[in-house]
Amino acid sequence: MSQPVRNPLPAPVSPDVIEAFRVLATANISDNLDRQPGAIGLRPFHDGTPMAGTAFTVRTRAGDNKVIHEALDLVRPGDVLVVDGDGDMSRALIGEIMCAIAKKRGVAGFVLDGAIRDVDAIARAPFPVFARTVIHRGPYKNGPGEINAPVAVGGMVVRPGDIVVGDGDGVVAFDPAMAIDLLAAVRAQERKEAEILRTIEEGTYTGAYAGKN
């Protein structure tokens, strides 16, 4: 069996910054990133709890989760496990037990370009899980794999240490170096949209909103 390649862990992001993004809509974040980033074809399977954290990236062979188990021994509280499973939908990469391990170790959520199983248990839980589909067939456990290298999930490139945010609309990731400016821009958009909704409710909306929806 092949051993995974382990790259250095990225620097952590301030918990205050992560918490600030947890309450922001991914749609608004995406709007202020020129609508470019965003995983296509991945959706939430949990109870709808929003997710925000730092990307701990994993690349694995299609249908094999050995390196994901390795990653669970290395994750830090607040990490989001972002798994490039090559978009394979023939075998589940994680299920209820691996989610329980991840949650116990402080992981903020899973983002997988692949399949999951035990969907009924995952659907009832507040632990965020975003994936491509569901299948009962279990994974191989042979490797190879790579930890903390740039990956692609749903066509979105995610680098180790990126901030990852997810909600009912999907998942977006971005460089933490732009976090403060992005945070200000998203909050400004929220205020503008709240004002638009107020005028609609009051019957004074003029239709002049050149917004991003």
C-alpha cells in the first residue's frame, strides 16, 4: 500500500475572521469575488448548519479513503477537510463514523468531490457535509494520496489554508489575505440588500437597484 505525501500545514487563520464569515451568505461572498469561485455539483447533506473554517486539503484516488483516515490524525480544530476524490460517484468516501471522528477532533466540516453514505444519519446532524452524491458502496483503503496540496473540488481550486465557507447555496473558498477587504464588501452588500427589501415591503421600491442578484 502506498503511503500518502504529507506537505506542511498552513498557518492558521484568526478564529474571529472565521466566525465573521460563518454568518455570511456564500452567494454574497461569491458576488464580491467577481462570481468566479464556487464548487459546482456539490450540495449540503447535513441539517443546514452553516460552515466556515480553514482548508485542510486531501487528494485521493477515486473510491479510496485511506488518505482521509490519515488526514483525520493531523487535522486541527477549525479545519475544513476538503477532499478531491476525482468526482467519483461509485464508492462512498466517508460515512457516519468518519463524520463522528472529525467532529470529535474539532473539524468544521467536510467538502468532498465524491460520494458519501449513511445519509440519513448525516442529514439529522449539525456537522456540515458537502458532497456530490450518495451511494451505499464502501471505499477501498489502499492509497495513494496527498495531504495539504492544492486540490480541485467541483471545479474550484482550493489551496491549503484557504478560508472555506458553506451554506444551503453551496461552497466557496478564498485566500485569507483578502479576508478583511472581502468581509467589508460583503457586509456593505448586505446593508444595501436589506435596504432594498425594506423599500419593497413599504411599497417604495423604484426598481433602480443595479444589484448582483
